[in-house]
Amino acid sequence: MTEIAFRRLVKALQSSLFVALASLPLLAQQSVPGSRTLMDAHNCYPYFEWWGDRIDRALSAGTPLAIEQDLAWYTNPKTGQSWSVVTHGEPVYGVEPTMEHYFFDKVRPVVEKALHDGNHGDWPLITLNLDFKDNEPEHLAAVLALLRKYGPWLSSAAKAASEADVQPLDVKPIIVLTGEADAQQTVFYDQLQPGDRLLAFGAIHTEDKNPAATPEVLGAEKATNYRRWWNNPWAVVEAGGQQHAGEWTPEKMSRLRALVDRAHANGLWIRFYTLDGATEAELSCHGWFHGYNFGSLGAARVRWRAAIAAHVDYIASDQYELVGQEVRTSRAGETQK
């Protein structure tokens, strides 16, 4: 081979390698824990006849984002017919919206445009976070059937012979996360056959652990093919949670970073809930909870920024627009570096 031919071959190989590397972010980058921080729209559904615009507010904050939907199983006492509804819990009347109507119909324009345009490195655009208020097998099976209906929209992974064998994601515009209950794993993972597609991914077990425990104890589990995230109340960062938080300190920042680092080292996305900073009037007007309130916007904002700096994957809040703006501002700053 002549020197000229050799140089041409090297140049061709370099070009092919560049194309291959350039395509990696489109395929996998955003599914890597710690690669980005998202605003997570807490309790993003109506309460009875109030606050039906929550999903519109969340989407107005821009994608990518996460949207939480709480689900309960309703049985009509007259007909015996049962179905899943989006609600915070009891009492349930059967007039609440279904997830198909309130979530999937609403995000359809976003998803269909994304599928038409292709993945430009920001998929999944929407994380659908499912908070089940019961774990009735019939309820879980009905939700799985709904997810299968929208399968072309959903990120998935193959079920392997072993749960420890973490399969790569086939990334689509939506990814579905669910809770830590073993009953959910039974339906969403265990009952599938090897090679079937996983459409929902569970959280590691942490509910019964002391929130003051070390990150190694709280986050003892590594990612599995099914369990790929870690859900936390803010009390694991600041003792007593939001209402007893006090001043933000370097020691608290170190605690936050240690928890996040532990999650990412174990291959897990990490979420903290729910970081609000509102007046009493705002709480009442919007239906937000006192237990999640730091007492002022300034106190919440310093923690939003700390969570972004620590590379938290999901910051849950009821203040969708404000947290969304913080995330976008941070993202723009990173782009300019």
C-alpha cells in the first residue's frame, strides 16, 4: 500500500469513527444517570374539579421534563366494572380522568413531533413517574396493557435471563418509572418472558430505612434490569425535611452530593421530593402541601440550585415553571462553557 493510499485509509477510518461517536449522544447519553437534571412536575393532575391545568403548566415549562401521575383503582359499586383513574387517593368517585385521557392524549402532539423529527440528543423528552395508590394485580395489569398500547412511544429494554444483567435502553420520547413495591415488579418484570420488552422501571427499596443513614446504607442496591432509580424524601438531606430545614450549609451540600454520587455509582437515577417555597396564600390557592414547603421562595431556590449543581436527575416540585426556568438557565450556562 502506498503512503497516499494509507493516509486515505486512515482518514476514512477517522471519519467513520467520528460519525459513530457523534451518534452516541443521540442513542444513549440522556439515559445515563447524572447526564442531566429535569424538573419533575409533582402531583401533576387535578384534585376533583380543581387545578385541571397542571399538565398544561408542566408542559409549558418545556421539555425534557418529568410528570408524576398518581393512580388508583376504582370499582363501580353498581356495575362491578373497574378502571384506573388519576387521583391523589381516597375518596375516589370514578369521575376522575384516566391516564390515557389526561396524560397520553395531552402529550400526543409532543411525542408525534419528536418521532417525526427524530432523536436529536434530548430523548427521553418526558419521564412518566407513576405513583400507585394501591398495588392490586388487576390494576397493575391494566396499566401494563395501556403502556403496551403506547409501546412505540416508550423507552424499553429486553428482559434478560438474569435481573442483574442490565440491558441497554431503546430510547424513545417517553420513559416510564414506577415505585419500589415488589407487587409492581411481579407484573412489570417477573411475569414477562426473556426477550419481552420492559416498559416500566422500578425504584430500589428504601422506604423502611432511617433517613439519617449513610448513603451506603440508604442506597445499598445497585441498578438491575428492572430497578433503575432511587426515590427520596428531602429528609434524607436535611433532618426533619422541608419545614425544619433551616439554613443551607456546606455540610448539607456535602450530604446531598454524597447521596447523588452513590446513586450514580450504582447506575441509578436519583429523585428528591418535593421542593417548594411558597406563601400561605399560594399554598391554599394552588393546592400545595405545607409539609413540602421551605417557607419562602428564596429558601427553595437555593436548594433547587444546589440540586442542579450536584447533578440530581429529578427535582420534584409543585412550582413547575420556576424550577423549569432554573434548569433551563443552568443548561444554557453549561452550553456556553
